[in-house]
Amino acid sequence: MKLLSPIKDHHKERHLFIGRAILASVALFILLGLVIARLVQLQVFDHELFAEKSQGNRIRIQAVPPIRGLIYDRNGVVIAENLPAYQLELIPEQINDVNDTLTRLASLELIATDDIPRLEAQIQSGQRFKPVTLKFRMTNEEIANFAIQRPHFPGVNFQPRLVRHYPHGELFAHAVGYVGALNISDLQRLDSGRYAGSSHTGKTGIESSFEDDLHGNAGFKHLITNARGRQVPANTAELLNSLPTNEASDPGSNIHLSLDTELQRAAFNALEGRRGSIVALDPTSGEILALVSTPSFDPNLFAVGMSKAQYDELQKNPDRPLFNRAVRGTYPPGSTIKPMLALAALESGATNLTHKTMCIGYFQLEDNGHRYTDWKPQGHGPVDLHDAITQSCNIYFYEISDELGIDNMHEYLTQFGLGIQTGIDVFGERPGLVPNKEWKRNNFSDGDNQRWYHGETVIASIGQGFMLATPLQLASAVGTLALRGSRFRPYMVAAVEDPLNGGKTLIEPVRLDKVKIDNKFYWDTVLDAMHNVLQGPQGTARAVGIDSSYKMAGKSGTAQIVSIAQNEEYNENEIEEHQRDHALFVSFAPYDNPRIAVAVIVENGSSGSSVAAPIAKTVMDIYLKYNNAPK
């Protein structure tokens, strides 16, 4: 029998529907309440927070780099300045084919072909609406050529900006240094806030060591941007008034140097393109008057950016134009140390004012058959200490060297500043070397090499062997001789100037420990001998100073850089130029009231008296305003 379906319960269904409707309505009202509550929170309670965020999305902060401080010489001559220049820029989003554009710019010689891969990588790594600098400084000819071709280069334009400029070119390259583009290591060590917007920093010389003063502090300005971050013009008063207050950048301080441009140029020209260095300073204060290293280079190449080919050419040049010989070049000082060793020998009792040596042209140790020769093969005959300095007799110093000893040499020469950094206010100075027995024990591993031999003391007595000095150290040392033992730390920065109010902070001279030799007669004898080197009847450099109208003192030196066999004679015409002896000369003037001390080193110049001495004389003439040009 078939079962019948149950009759529908309409009342129950209605009750179920109403319950569900009520539940849905309650849920709807709860959700609507949450939305309203959230809207109230956002629009009322958090209004200021989101208004500020909205403003931040509309306004972009752009850094304003500071104007770099200027650098002047002691007479107010500008050495480093900032000049307006045009740079070539490219906006990636306005260019369809970047590689084609760069290739065509290279064909116009506006950029180097070798730089195209680097520029493409730089363009790809940045935002497409931000300009990329292709060339930091354009010449007038380049601007004119590009202006003609400009319609064919959409997205490429030239814009004005300030760039670092060195009006004297290579003249101050090693002393003042140069600025270069920021690299990764620079960004890691520098304050990102101060350098926001900056593209360059000091790399060498004063530009580097006084970077904190020269750079200044970055400012900022507010720009109105669209949703994509691109700047849009604020062309209404309402928009302009809505911008927060901008903050101006603080310009860098100006630096005043003790260098003299006229003297620097005279010293540079006196080297006549040779490899070498000249350092001139005021012995009464330590102020550097001239600091020259040749060959040199044009620092403007680094300031505006150079091609890879240009940099490789400088790096691979065998004459090393980038190397600062004045503070980093170390050379055997040769006979220039004889006045200092003479004082050491007198003070320590290794010799006296009356002791004489018979110079027969060579010297031999008792336990060694090797002959240590003099520059004069036939010898000087009987010589005392005064004669040994004036005539630069090696034999005298050979004979007293063993009694003096290498440790005494080290003690007294370091008092004159040799073998240690002078503390000059530029980075990278090398200390040179004045050896002693302890130094040899610490720097050699083999037992035989750790031992100090008598023969090494002999050659050290004429500034050879392990002994090394920089031109700066020699200039400082001869300045110490001029002041009879008083010493000052060499420095180049004389004052730091506030660019806003013109106030100057002067750099005071720093007095160093005096040489511990007080006997007036010792100083009189040694300095008189140095005077006779230039203006005495038997002085090694009398041809240079004998006719001078002012009194001066000096000492020549010739540093051997290759060994000559026992029975061979040195003949510069038979050896290659880079194997010839270095020529050195140190001097000061006027003799009775020293105002300038000079050290000259001419690499492979052969003779200190005939090559380096005339250069030193020229520098002193210029500074002292004497017309003593050789006749």
C-alpha cells in the first residue's frame, strides 16, 4: 500500500524564516556598525595622522647639496673654486632606445664609447623619470654642437650646475688634491644626512684631510609630486602655501693655505719636467711655502669625471704622476744627513772639533778587505769635521761611524724628525726609515740577517743602506738645523674661514721637542760648514752660491740606487737613466735670520751639487725677492 506524504507545516516554516531574517539583520547591523566605527576612527580620531601621510605622498623632500668651500693661498689667490658649468643629462622614460641614443652621442664625441656599458647599467638601476648625468662638464664647442643636433635627441638635454675647478691645473695637484665622484666605500663611511644630494667628496690632499670643513651641510626643499612620484608645478598660491618650510644648506668653510702660488710655480718650473720633489717651509713656524711633486696631473679631470682610457693612461704612466713624492716618496738621504751626524758625533764624543782624518780616497775596516770609497778618488788629504761637511768627505764619516754606532745615529736623527712622520695636515705621509739594531732584529727572520754588521754602520753614516727619508722630512730637518735644534710641525692650512660672516680660525704653529744638543760651539761649527758648502772656497756647491747677494747654508747629497762593483767606476753615460744616482740638496736662508728651508730631490739626477743645488737656490731667490739668476 502506497504511503501518503506529510502535510506541509506553514507555521513552522514561517517561524524559521523570520528567525533567519532576524539573525541576518542583526549580523548586517553589526557589520554596518563596524564599518561606521572604522570610518569614524579614520575620519575623526585618526584624521591628522592620515592627513600627514597623504601630504607625504603628495610632497617629496629633495636634498639641496651645500656649496663647497673655496681654497686660497697665503696671499688670497684662489686655488680651488666652484664654477657654473653645463652637464649633459638623459631622462630614460623619454627615450625609446637608450643604446642607440648613447651610441649616437658617442659618435658626436660627447661621451666616450668605453663608457656606454657603465652608463647603461646606471640608467637601468635608477627610476626612469630621474635624469642621469652623462657628462659633468661640457665645453662651449660641445654645447654648440649638441644644440644643432638637439632635435634628434629627445630626452637628452644640458643643465647648469656648480663644479669644482682648479684654475692652476697641475700646479697644486699633490698639495691641494682633488675631489672625485662618491663611490660605495665613501657612502659607507660618510654621514648620509650631510651628503644627501652630493655627488663628490675630497679624495686626496687638503680636499680630503679637510673634507669636514670644506663640504658643509645639506639642506632640503619640498616638491609637489603626482601619484607616480614625478614633480608637478605648484602653480597656485594655495599649493605654494601648503608646502612646509624649506631648509637652506650650509656652505662649506673656506680654507686659507700657507702655500705661495708664485713660489709654487717657480719650484714647479725649476724641476723642468724631471721626476722629483721640492718642499719649502718657514723654519720659524713650520708653514709649508711650496710643496711640489713632478710629474703632476690635472686634477680637473677627476672633478668632472674622466674616461676609463684617461685614468688607465695616468695609472700606467711609468713616471707615476699620481704619486705624491713630497710626502710619500722615500729616498736614501745621502750626504744631506752629514751635518746632523756631525752634531751627534760631537755630542756623543765620537769625534771632536780638532780631530783630523787623512782621506786617501777609500776606507777599510780591519776585518774586511772591502774598500768604501769617497766621491773624490784621489782623496781630500787631512780633513777635520768642518772640512768633512764643506767638502762632503765620506772617509771622515766612515772612520767615526763605528765609534758613533748605529743606535746613536738612530737616536739623534729621529730627534731631527727623520724616520718618523712629521705630522703634516694631509693624509698618506710615510715615515721613512732610520734603522738601528732593534729594527733589524724585528724585521728579519734569518739569524744572520738579524745581526747588525759594521759595514752597515759605515754606509749608514753617508745616508745609504737601509736609511730612507721623504723630501718633507728633509725640509723639516734642515729647518731644525737652521734654528739650532728648535722644531715645528709642518702644516699647510693656515686658517679656516666661516663663509657667512668671514670670521677666521687661525691655525697656530705646533712646537715639537727640541734637539738635545746645547753646545753653542757644535752648532757654530756645523752651520758655518754648511754656509761654506755654498759660499766657501772649497764648498761642493760654491758654483751655485758664491756670487749670491745674501748668506745661505746647505748640504748636497748623491744617493746611489744601484751597486757598483769594487773595481768599477760610476759613469752615468754608461748606465740607463733610471739607474743613475738621485740628486739631493737641502738649504736654508738667510743664514743669520732663517726665513726659508728647502729640500730638493731629483730622481736619477746624478749630482746634488750641480743639479739639485741650483734648483734650491732659485726657490730661495724667488721667496726672498733676490735677482740672483745664474749668469
